[in-house]
Amino acid sequence: MRKEEKSELIKSLTDQINAASYFYLTDIGGLNVENSNQLRRLCFRRDVQLQVVKNTLLRKAMEKSEKQLDELYPALEGPTTIMFAEAGNVPAKLIKEFRKKNPQGKPLLKAAYVEETCYVGENQLENLINIKSRLELIADVVALLQSPAKNVIGALQGGGHKLAGILETLSEKKA
């Protein structure tokens, strides 16, 4: 690869990293062609972009990016594949699902960058699966805020019917 091609690739990776709120570094080394193609198809169906990269080029792109990615540098050893996604937990769920069908136990999670937080190591996979996206968290907060208001409205509506019933009963007794 010529120096110009490497520069273009580094710039492209830097742009992708800057634009992504979520990306995972994985190891798919050792997968045969059939399993590798199955993984790529699964990524395509889940809107996850899978890209095999050279560690040196990826490190240079990470260094040039606007993000603080120092914690991810130790993960740049051995074969590295980067997964870009629109949601923070989609690649983690994809990895777990693919492993169930694949006896080789690949892909291995090396590290992940999710919403300005770095996760390093295979042991972080379950944590990443349970992460809620920003929109899911906002929906949870809105639901929590709506709950007391719904209770008050329900009580007022129910109380109005009770009050009307009591008044009707009292007026019938006097008559």
C-alpha cells in the first residue's frame, strides 16, 4: 500500500470514528470463509458496518480523532475488526447471538467505545448488552415523569364519579 493510500485510509477511519457514537473493536481471526460471510450478512441486516483494519492505521486514526481513546490502545494487538453501529448495544447482542451458532467462540470483544465511555476486555460484553441507548433512557425518564401525573388525573376522574354517586344517594335518601 502506497503512502497516499494509507493517508486516505487513515483520514477515512478518522472521519468514521469522529462521526460514530458507538464502535467496537473485535477479533474475528480464525473464522473460516463461510462463518466470516455469515457474520458479515448478520452485520448487514443489523445495520452494523464491519471493517477489518490494520492496527497501526487504526491507532493513527484514533490519535487524530477528536475523541479521547487512549484506553483503547492496548486492545490494538492481533487481528482487529471494527464495528460501527447506530445503537450502543446492537454489536454486543450481535456478537452474543453469533457465538451461539458458531462453535469457535468468535468474534471476541477487544474493546468498545459507547457514548464517550471506553470498555476494554471480553468481560465487558454483558455490560454492553445491557446498556440502554440515549433515546431509551429519555423514554424511561419521560415515563417516570408521566406516572405521577397519570395517577393524579386518574384519582380526580375516579373521585368525581364517587362524589356524584354519593350526592345522588344522599338526595334520594332525603326524598
